[in-house]
Amino acid sequence: MIDIILLGGLVLALVEVVKIALGGRYSRFYPLIAIAIGLILSAILNYQYGTIQEIITSGIIVGASAVGLWETGKNSIGK
């Protein structure tokens, strides 16, 4: 199974691309976008290795960890 930490970083980068594409609007939806991207990546990369429950769970964990990683970094810097 693809490492969840690596997927978290990839989700974080893809959410940043979405933020740039949207011009910073709709910021309240970024956590949902992160979870959706996490679910999609988990389904694409892990469909052979696990059941649908494992894929959905890992996708939600990846998306939520990407959001938490971003918020922790943002709060540490003090922006």
C-alpha cells in the first residue's frame, strides 16, 4: 500500500494548486477538497491492495492529515 504520509504531501500540494486556480476564493471548502482528493488518490493508487472500506478510510485519513499539516504549519508561522 502506498505510504499515507507520501499521499498526504501529494494531497497538500494538489490542494495548493486548486487554491491558486480558484484565486483564493472558497477557502471554507478547502478541507472538503482535500478529503475528496485524498479519496480519489487512495482509490487510484490502492485499488488492488485493499477492500473498499480500507480505501475509503485511508482516503479520509490522507485528506484530513493534509488539512492538519497545513493548519499546523500556518499556526506555527503565525500567519
